[in-house]
Amino acid sequence: MPERSRRELRVVAIGGGTGLSTLLKGLKKYTVSSLSDSPRISQLCAVVTVSDDGGSSGRLRKEFNMLPPGDVRNCIVALSEDEALLSRLFQHRFEKGQSLEGHSFGNLFLAALTALTGDFGEAVRLSSEILATRGHIFPATTSNIELEALMQDGTRVRGETKITASKGRIEELFLVPADPEPLPQTLLAIATADLITIGPGSLFTSLIPNLLVRGIPQAIRESPAIKVYVCNLMTQANESLERTAADHIRALNDHADCQLFDYALINRMPASSALKAKYALEGASQIVADLDAIEAIGACPVLGDYLCEDGVARHDTDGVAKDLMQLAMQAPAERVSSEARR
């Protein structure tokens, strides 16, 4: 492998929600790595789902006919050079004011820039410049899309908020309108990547929507990059209850209509009794790591202690990023080494 490929890596992280922004916080540290024994990310791109229709994002979407800014805003803050004042400003949520209450400043800022430029993608780019982000952020599509879920009982539910609140088991997800166009920059970033990650994040409302955008699954499949699924820590009500780690990968592959992953990062650290009890109240639990089934799908499991407890289950972003960098340094044809699998 050439020296540049070993030391300078191009990374694309695909997802949405808090899972993607958490991952980006760990990856961005490698954009300035100067250690001789550490790889450096020369290009970091985040591809973000834009299907949210609730909360501040949903209100702005309806009032201004724009794409929902919430997940994009979180990624801008996560990748910002300075996570102090400007980042806190972007995350500030108004608690008073009939029109302002519930809105975050960052969402309003993106709404204003979208109105000025007439282009949500350009508004994201300019916002990233202002916060001096260590990476590029691309909405998965600039089309005004909605989610529609086919439930196990044959009914259909339209809209992310209603899908999340539904009590049924989701069988298949669709975008309305179907087959929206991606940004050309997204396809180029995927085609030239050394590492592509999907997850962590809500299976049906954060991850799968990206794979329903025209050309994105094909670009991932054809890319020479190492492709890694970062598995969730816990099941999620109305999205992934009773689904194992292998079930998550199958759902992603099925919606992409191809096999996506070389590796899957799987947490092996058990949750505390208190955390288990908290999640059990909503019927959730730690995701079962069915390693044999994962290998049968064609993905190689990489085990690590990725669980951090902070009242809720969070990924250890530094640990995940470190293992992703180790995998990215390997040739695509290689399988995980005994050191990587620990």
C-alpha cells in the first residue's frame, strides 16, 4: 500500500441523529493528528439524513419549506474547531417567546442562510466555514422527502415522527418521493474514500433513509473503501426492538439491495444493572451480538468496549474512532487481525 494511503485517509461517515455527531467528535481529532504512529484524516465528510419532521426542525420545515436543519446543525457543532462559545450558541435553545420557544439558534441560522442563498446545501457549507469545521457536511439529498414505513401488519405510516411513535414492527422503509437525487459531492466523496462508516443511529429513521437516495448504495458498493457498520448499543422502541446486530445489518443490506459491509464494530461491555433497568421500562435492552450470524452475512465483527454510561448509553467516541482508524489502515481485501478483534 502506498505511503499516502497508509498515513492520509479519506473518511465518509453516513448517518443522522446524535449517533453521527457523536462519532464525528472522535474522528475529527485525527484531522490534525501529528503523531508519527497515528494515521491522519485528510478529508472527513459527513452524509446526513434530512427526513426529520418533528420539533424545531419540523416547524421550520413547514413554515419555510426548507430541509430540516437539526441533524445537520449537530454535525456542524461536532466538527467545529471551537466547541466553546460559537458551538454553544448554535446549540442554544430558546425557552421563551411565542414564535422562538423550542427553536435552537443554529436551526434559525441555517434557515436564514437558506433564505439568503436559496440553497440548503450552500447554507450548510457557509455555516461550516463560519464555525471552522474540520470536515465537510452534505445532506443526503436536497429533495424535500418524507419517510413512509410498511408495518408488519400491512399498514403504512407516513412521517418520521409518526413512525417513531408507532407501536408496530417496521418491515420496510420508503422515501416519498422515491429515488431522490444525491449531491454530486456526496458520490465523489464516497468514490474516493478509504473508509466509509454507517451508524450508529436509529435504524429506520437515521441510517436507512440515506441508502434510499439514488446512487448512494451503488457508490458505496463500488467504492474501494473499507466499509464498517458501527452497531448501536441498545435496541430502540418502535425501530429495532428484538432485532439483533445481524438483523440490523440485514435490514441495511436489504434496503440498499447489496452487501455493504466488510466489518461491524460491536460493543462487548455489559451495561450496569441500573442502566438495564432504565431501558427495560421502555422494553429496550442491549443489542444481542450474534457474531456467527454477522460472519454468515459476510461482515467481520470487531469487538470492543464501546459503552459509556451517562444516564443513557453512549458510544465511547474515542475508542470507536481509534478502532476505525486501525481498520482503515488495512488493505480492503484483508480481514480483521487478531489484534483488531482483541
